[in-house]
Amino acid sequence: MWRLTGALAGTLVLALAGCSQNHAAADAGAGAAGAVASPEGAALAYEHDIDIQLEAAQIGPRVKQIADACQSARFGDCAVLQVGQQGGEYPTGSIRVRIAPKGVEPIIGLAGQGGEVSSRNTHAEDLAQQVADTALTKARLEKEHERLLAYEDGKDVKMADLLVITQRLSEIEAGVEQANKDAAQQRRRIDTQLVTVQFHTPAGQRSRSEIGEAVRESGAILTSSVAFLIRAVSALLPVAVVLWLLGWIGLKLWRRRKRANANNV
């Protein structure tokens, strides 16, 4: 009876430990996923650059899979900004998305399935000064707009002044509109994160492709070499004939002079 009770207690302890480890792992994963989120009150724009080695046949479908997941908001708000693919001996692919912070890790995990993450870099740009400058510019323009409106309503405003005020009001309204656009763009960069994924074929696959390419090109290289030798022989043959004739004539003259000298002696 004591043995049975002890076994049950041990099993319960192991189960609780397993649950605790699972919760700890989940918490750690959540912490890692949320570690790069912009802190409350901060104005940080995060960007992630990931390089993944993946089999050539999987690069195209994987890029499409990521684009579909983004456009369907599978991991939260997401927008596809750029998609690129290049075929040939060493296919490559790339995709750039802007996604909510909670979706960064899941979409990177999707990109790396069946492949190897060879490099990953994360950096942030502090937009606090830009945000402050934009808010200051907007506030200044709005204050000037109110002041000009009040002056425009005056009874003693001249027509020439009224035209100048109207033109300035139009300029201020355009400036406020641009400030609103800048503020919206800054807010978007802070609230979402930029993820750029580059896909390349593994080094081993590239080496095999290079060997195959070299074997395929060996015939063309041999043909080019033979053609070069033929051209070289064709170019040097007339020169060789001329040199042989000059040598033969020189030898004849030397022998004739040698016989003449012998007869004189």
C-alpha cells in the first residue's frame, strides 16, 4: 500500500513538474516574442533581417506561403511590402512584410520550417525626436491658423491683406495635412515591425550545382580550346614557312661561301 501511494505521489510530482516546465517554456517563448515590442511610452521602430537556407524547390512555395499568411492576417495585422524571386542555378527569394509585434516570431517560424536560419539581426530606430518635432510643427501651424482666422474676421481688414491671409491659410492647411501624414506613418512604424526574409540554397546544394555546371560546360571548354589551337596554328603557319625559307636560303649562302674560301686556300 505504501509503495502504491509512493508511486502515485511520484507520478503526480513528475506530472506537475512537466506542466511547470511546459508553462515555463510557454512563458519563455512569450517573453522572447514580446521582448522586442516597443515599451510603453517609447517610440522605437523595430526591423528584423533574417537569412534562411532552404532547398531550391521549396523557396518559391515558401515565399507564397508567407505572403498568403500575411494577407490573410493569420498572425495578426500584416501587409506585404515586397516579394522577389530569382531562378537559375542558385534560386533565391525574398519577402518583406510589416506585421504586428505578436506576429513577428510566428511568421519567422513559418519561414524557417524545414530550413536553417543562417543569420538574424534585429535593430530599432528611435523616433522620439521625429514624433516630437512633428507634434510641435502641427501645434505651431494650428496656432497660427487660429490667429489668422481671428484676424481675417476683423472689420478693418484690407483686401490686399485678405488675399495674403487666404494664401497663408492654404499653406498652413497643407502643412497640417502633411504633419498628420507624417504622424500616421511614424505611429505605424512604432505599432508594427518590419520583417525582411531572404532565402538562399544551402552551400552543399550550390556545390553540387557548380560541379554539374562544370561538367556541362566541359564540352564547350574543350571545343573552345581546340578552336583556339586551330586559330593559333593557322596564324603561325605563314610565319613558320617564311622563317624556314629564310633559314634555308641562309644555309645555302653559308655553304657556298665556305666552299669558295676552301678553293682559294
